[in-house]
Amino acid sequence: MAAPATAGATASTGSAAAASSKHFFGPYFSHWGDKFEKSHRSYFKGYWTKSGNQYWFYGDLFDTDRDRQWSYVWYRYTDRFGKSHTKWFKNRSFGHGDFDKFFGFKKGFVKDVDFRVCEGTSRFDDCGGWNDAF
């Protein structure tokens, strides 16, 4: 598995640095119509860490227009056998939805991880494109 670029990773010395480095990704946005700018819809941003042979993902799902619709974040990954897996989480658009350690895997098990964000009454409404995070 190739390590992604690490924009904003924390820096320290010793083995504690490797365990506590944060590798940031996003923000990724839901699709927006003509009446909305990108910043007026839902977004997801996050980071991943590595501890030993385990990788963990953390993130924040936020709806800036607070229109009381649901915001959704999808993630998909391909395992080492080539099988694709998809899962989604939702957050009512009242503020931030923090996801701590919402996804984890052991080194060598996952080939890539992608995210997308949707907003609406269904998890399929106003979805943005898939974005590579790992």
C-alpha cells in the first residue's frame, strides 16, 4: 500500500511521532445546484493515523446551509483480494458530526480508500464525486 501525501502532518521525533502523525484529506463537498456555491452545502474532511500495523480514520461531516436535511458521507475501499466494500454514515444538518475511529484496517488489507459526500432526504441525493483519501 502506498502512503498518500501528508499535508499538515504533525511533526515530532522518535517512535511516538509515527503513532501520532495525522495525515489530512478533504474537504470533499456534496454536489451543489445553480443556487448554491460549493461552500453552502455539506462537506467532509478528516485525517488518518497509523499505530503499529493498524490504520484509523477520523472525520467531520458538516452542513453549512443548515437546511435540516441529512448529510451523508460514504466511504469505499478495495480489499487485498480485489473486492470492493461501501459504507455510509449520516448526520442531521444541525452542526458538525464527528466520527472518531469510524474506519480501521490492518496494514496490507486495503488497497485504496475513497470518500464522497451527499445531502438531502436520501443518501443518494446531491452526491459529489468520489475522492481518493488513501
